Amino acid sequence: DGEGKTVETRFACTVSVGESRSVAQGLVKGSGRVVTEACRAEGVEISNTYVVNSSGQILWSRQWIGPAHGYAVIAPIRL
């Protein structure tokens, strides 16, 4: 909450699998399916996006990290 106190928020989410997307950064080169997680809670709506390969590894993601910072993109440079 900005004052060092933990605040719990429970989201209701749906997950959908979309098209294929290629990813290339560092030593990571490949493709995977776009998985989108749409969530709602107490007037807040967020959408996290992942690119997941056929082995289940996350090649790229854009995830909500909180109201102060918004979204972060996470892209490993090697698996």
C-alpha cells in the first residue's frame, strides 16, 4: 500500500490462447502461442500477456506489477 502494509486483492481471471508469435532476444529464438490472462477486481482491470513455447517455457511476458509502476516486460536472454 506504499506504507509497508500488505493489501490482498482477489482477482477473477479468464485465460485465452491466441495466435503464434515469434520471439528473438539474446540467446532466445523461437515461437510460441500468445496466452492472455484478463483479470478484474474492485474496479481494477488488468491484462497479462505471455508467449509460451511447446515445452511450456515462457519466452516473453508483459505483466501487471502494481498501480505505482503499471506493467513490466520480462524477456529472458537465455533459457
